[in-house]
Amino acid sequence: MIAIGNFDGVHRGHRAVIEATAEIAQAESAPLGVLTFEPHPRAVLGAPGAPFRLTPLRIKAHALRALGVERLHLIHFSRALAGKSPEQFVRDVLVEGIGAKHLVVGEDFAFGKGRAGNPALLRRVAGGAGIGVSVIAPKGEGGEKFSSSDARRLVQTGRIEDAAGILGRWFELEGRIATGDRRGRTLGFPTANLGLTGLLHPPAGVYALYAGVEGPSGPVWRPAVGNLGKRPTFGGQEERLEVHLFDFSGDLYGRRVCFRFVATLRPERKFDGLDALKAQIALDCREARAILARERPEGPRLGRAENELEQAST
């Protein structure tokens, strides 16, 4: 059983498609699979521009695995693939390529040259090849639709909490920790530094975060505070994320760490001196600790009003 889509963001609409696929897979005692494209079609067919992916491949793979996906089919997207007719796509990719038996897609799924294929055409063409097709309307309980474009806009404008409402989890950045200026240690707040080149990210500012440090049985999530920006107090020129992990003293240089953005604390700004900066960092740490004491690293409780009612009744 295979769900097909770009799944950028692996948001709540995508989750509905994958959960429907999981139900079919369980009923048929079949593995749960996802077919997605790498690189993202927009990177091949669109005009060059700023980074746009909510979930680069590693983050996407982790998010899909968390939903129980057992088989991830990565199809290399190229102009040659984009030029295939819907019929050729079904024959070459779905039948001969992966031997699909049953497909699940969202109601807005489009495929083939010029995006000419739609779910109705997929049902007809795939059905002729003996492949079942299920079409899911990926909407929320109140009928709302979830959009990767909306989530991108919210992240890029710093509306982290609202983006999480679409994603169903915190927005993430992940990469190898680089050596920074080591100023954090002299200030009493050592940081793990992540370069931002090629990554879609929130605007410059200070954020409450969870940092996932890889352990023997998976990431260990630690509360943290991070400054994203150019460090104007020190005349920085290049944007990066500098994260102070609370109550942590290990060496993270060269290790891969995932950062989950939970809340925006304030904009980045220039301070008159180190004493003023240190005082503000201490306040940021206090505020971040208070926020993170209420929020889980895996993601927000969806539907705040419903959650409040649930808490009131317990």
C-alpha cells in the first residue's frame, strides 16, 4: 500500500493521507509505503529562488518514519520524468518501477506532463493495470484544508505556533554543528551553531527550542534557547542559528542536531555592551524555560480549545 505525494512539511493533510494508507495496509496485512520525489519538483521546474522546502529529505524521512512508514520509495525527479504522460508515469513508475498494488492520494493530487493527471484519471489508468486507488480529502475536523504554502509563509514571518497548527508538529532545522566564534562560552552561555545556507527558516529573532541530540536509542530532546540572525552586537555578516542548551555540557562539534522551534521570544537586536547582552540572554533563558515546561518536544497538542476542555474535565 503506497501513498503518493511530495509531502513537503508532512503536515496534517499529508498525515490524513498516510493514516488512510495505514488502515488499508493493516487490513490487507501489507507494509505501509510512501512514494515521494527527490529533489522536489519545484526545484527542477520552478525558477531559481530562495529556499522553500519545509522538510529537506532527512527531516521528511524522520517525520514519515514517525508515522509508521515502513517503505520509502524515492523517485528521482527530472525533466524527463516531468515529461512523461500520465499513462507513461503509471506504466513506468508505478507498475514496472515499484510494482504497486494499491495507491492512496489526496484529492488535489496531480501528475504527468503539464500536471494533466488527476485522481479520476489515475483511477482509470491504474485500474486498467490492476492497481487499486483510494482518494482522500485531507481536511481537519472543522473542514479546514492544510497547505504547505501556508505553513511556509507562517514560518518565514515568524508565526511559529501557527505553523505548528498546520504541520501538527514543531518546525525543524537540522544539520551538523559548526565551530563558531566561541563567544558564548565567554558570556557564560555556550552555544551550538548551525549554518543556514540553503535552508528555509524563520526571520531573525530569539526562539524557545528543543534540541535533539542523537543518543544510543534515538534523539534526546533538551530544552534550549536560540538566536537566529547575524549577531549585530558583534557586527556579524552571515546568518546562523546559535543555540544554548540548558543544563548541557557535552561537545557537539561535528554532530548532527535537530532543532524544533516552539515559540518566538523577541526580535534580534543590537546591544550597547556585553553586560546588557548577558542580562537579556538570562531573561531569554528564563522565558524559554517557562514556555518549554508547558510544551512537549514532539509537537503541540492540536486544538487548544479542545485541550483546555479536556484538562478542565480531568
